Amino acid sequence: MDLRQLRYFTAIVEQGSFSKAATKLRVAQPALSQHLRHMEDELGVPLLHRGTRGVIPTEAGERLLARARSILAEFAELRDSVRGVSAAPGGEVRIGLPGTVSEQFSVPLIEAARERYPAVRIRIAEAMSGFVLDWLRRGEVDLAVIYSTSDPKGLGIHHVLTEELCLFGAPSLNAVAAPAGGTVSLTEAAGLDLILPGQGHGLRDQIDEAALGVHATINPAIEIESYSQIKRLAERGLGYGILPRMAVSAQARAGIFQTWGIDRPALHRKVYLAYSTERPMPAAARAIGQLSWEILRGLVADETWTATLGEDGDRPALYG
């Protein structure tokens, strides 16, 4: 078994099919299949389940995947160490982002990276924060922006910013007594027809926990996971939503939504830049992590992102 086979196997799993992996690697699909058979013969166990919807790793394949990612990361770090800091970083950097973060952050990051690190390729994957965190722990992404830090073991986590959650709705609705731009209590918000993610979603859990503290009950009129669909339903007048103010600021400026702050208690959400401390970090990932930190803070400083800067200062351990 060699590094090439480990790269091939990792690509097959991450792409979910031999054909997609072959395209990504620019390798003939029969050659990938042959390498996989040789690996299974050498190890004496099946590594992949093959089905109509693609391939997934077996239990043995999962173990190999974890070790393969670690070995490939260490190999990339070795090359970076030997070349020294004077060499321009290069290679692929995978970053996981929640959808609302990606809306504001992806384009500035890609533009800045292309200018500063032209040899680095950025691959962005979007999902809810909990899924992004799982990807980070499994080594499927190199960097992540997340909301929850309930279990920070094995992670480097840096508080970038804190954003406000607000109530919003179409101007045609008139169930809120406070004037637009004012504030409502969470108890008042709980009595409205709300459009929220379902239980188990990080944002919903935060709202439920805050409501419990003031003896209020959240019974949404509509439950849906997608932030974009929450906004579409709210725009049609089917209820009120609670999202980060940044996520609805453009629609508020356009007059599509009215917004209210929430107090008693105020609702805020912390945003963190995260990476694994259990795997070596290649120079390219470290460079993009530093750039991500700078861009996220810059979006707050120039008021593109309605938020306050986090508590971790200007240069987190990521720069070490």
C-alpha cells in the first residue's frame, strides 16, 4: 500500500462514487477500481459498500479512512516543513460553513485567497453547524466555522464574533405591538406564529433553552430546517422568523421585512473559527485559516456583518 492508493481511497469515499473520484483525480475509473481491489486483497477485508446510490466505507473502511487522512496530512506537513516558510502555500483546503455564514463569507474568502495564495484551491462545503463540526472531527474538512463549542476536545476554537438574533416578518403582518425597529420580549415572540427550524437544530435549541428560562413555550406554526425557506415563507406572510440579523438585513433594507430586537432575554449567537489539533495542519490550511480570521473580523469592522467582535483578540493560536 502506498500514498497514491491512500489518496485514491480517500477521494472515492469523499466523492461517494468511483466516477466522481476519477474525474477529480483525473484517473481512469477502471484504474481506481483496480487499486481498490488490491487494497482489499492486501488488507483481507472489504473497504467499501457499493450500492445504487454510490459507495460508503465499511467499518474497516472507516478505520482506514481516518488513518489515511492523518497520514496524508502528515505527509503534506512534512513537505511544507522541508520547503520552509519562504515557499508559497499550495494545494487544496477544505472549509465547512453554515449556510448563513457562507452567504457573507465565501465570496470574500475566495477572492482574497486567489489574490494572496494563487496556488491554493479552496473547497467550501455547506451544512448546519452540527454537521460541519462532525466533518471537522472526521477530517473531512480542514477548517470550519461553527456555532457550538459544547465539546471542544481535540479542537482549536477561536471566538471570531457574536451576532444578534432578531424577530422578522412581512410588513403585511400586524401581530407585533411594538413598532418596527423596536424590541419584543421572548415571551411575546413565543406567542406569535413562528417559522423555525425543528428541535435538534442548534438555533432552535438555543431559542428553546432561552424560552425555558423565562417560562415560555415555543410552539412553531411551521418547522423547516432551511434558513432560505424560512425567509421565503415569512416573506409570503405565513408567520414570523427568528434568525441572525445579518441573515435578513438585506431584505430589511429593501422593505421586504420588518425587524425587532429580542430582549428579556436578549438572544445572541457566538461564531467560532475551528480546526483540529489532533492532526498536523498543512501550510495551506494554516494560511487560509489566518485569512479567514482576518476576513471575518473585517466584515464586522466595516459593518457588512451586523455583529460584535469576539473575545479572542487579534492573533489566535492559529498564527503560532
